[in-house]
Amino acid sequence: MSTDFRSQESDRKELGGSAPKIIVAIDGPAGAGKSTIARHLARHFGLLNLETGAMYRAFALKVLRTGLALDEWSAADLQRLAGETIIHLVPTSGENRVFLDGEDVTGELRNAAVTDAASRVSVFPPIRAWMVRLQQQMGSAGGVVMEGRDIGTVVFPHADVKIFLDAAPEVRGMRRFEQMGAGQRGAKAEQQPEEVIRELRERDKRDRNRADSPLKPAEDAVVLDSTDMTLAEAVKAAERIVEARLA
Ligand code: DC
């Protein structure tokens, strides 16, 4: 199990020379606007943006590529596969590029099959332990916005700023639907909004109820509910939360 972050320091310079060394943790369910907000905060405050979901997705892709159905995997087998896997996250000024065993798989991580598999592999404690370790290495120098499900609770419980983003499932589902190109809606290119919402609820349930580090706000997180906000308003609100902390 390993990863490679050689390019991070040069990215950090490109993205904002004298960036503050803070850690901003952004957690929340799918479709709450985490990626948009994290990307904006990174650009605005000169931080590295690290999307931890992309790491789970990359590993899920590796599992899917074996051709074995996910319910045929034991935790031990998954752990063995993880031991042969190198995930490399490259922050850029936009979304992260993700390398799986040296191959750029960024374009393959957002389809319905990988989305579902990522949520399933993320319930396995050895996989979580591996990911958490990698994420702690990546963020330990500070100057990062890290987004995921357990950043403020498990990965960086002492993060300087913790934001828990939420919104009603219907609102999140519609946002997801609108973001998805037909090519990302899985084999069924014409997936309807109701189906996107239903799948999102299933994922929510799995993420919130898993035994190991379930999705929940850290006690000291600022909860930002964007149900009645535009994404632009939520971005502004998040910016003010970080500014208040920096001040
Ligand atoms: O944020 P995302 O939709 O790309 O995440 C994909 C899946 O990965 C999500 O269903 C749960 C899992 N995940 C996790 O368990 N912990 C994280 N820190 C990030 C993602």
C-alpha cells in the first residue's frame, strides 16, 4: 500500500506561495456541494485541495476491474489487493487528478458503477485504515482543504476549521443529476432524477450507518445546510467561516 505525492510541493507553490498552514476539513453527504466549496476555498485561501472520495473511488475501480463481484470479497482479500495498489492524488487548480498504479484514471471515477462500489469498499475497516493513513500523510504539513466523510472526526480531529455541509436529499439528488453528463449516469444513460435521488439515499444510509467512522458532524464542526441556498451562497458562507477562523 503506498502513494506518491512528489508533485504536491510544486503544486502548492503554483497554487499559492505563502499559503496558510491550516487544515480545513469539509465533510458531508454526496451532493451537498463539498467539491465546489472545497475547490473555491483552496483557490481563495491558497490551499491544496484534496478530495479523499477520489481515493476510495480509485480503489473501487481497481476492485471492479478484477471482474469479481463486490460481495465476493472478504476484508482480508480486499486488504491484500490494497497492498498491491498505489494511489496517487495530484492536486491541481481544478479537480484532483487520480493515478491508479501509475495510470491516470480521473475520467473513469464518476460513473454509477464506481460510485456505488466506492461506497461499498469504504465500509471495510482495513481499507479505511489505509486511506486514513495516506490522508494524514498528505495533509500533515497543513495548508490543505480536505474533503470527505470522516475528515473532521477521524483523519484530522484537530483540524483548524471543520465544516459539515448538508442539504435535503431531494436537493442534493437534483444537483447531482444536473452535474452528471449522460456518460456519467451509468449504463442506463437516461437515468431519471428520481433514480439518482434513490441511489443517493442508499449511499447516504450506508455512509451514515457503517460501523467504522460513519458520516456525522464532528462535535466542533460548523454545520452549513445549503438546502435553501444557491451553491454560490453556500460558497460565500463557507468562505466567511474560514475567514472568521483565520482572523
Ligand atoms: O465524496 P465521494 O462521493 O467521491 O465519495 C465516494 C465514496 O467514498 C462515498 O460513498 C463514501 C466514501 N468516502 C468515505 O467513506 N470517506 C471519505 N473520507 C471519502 C469518501
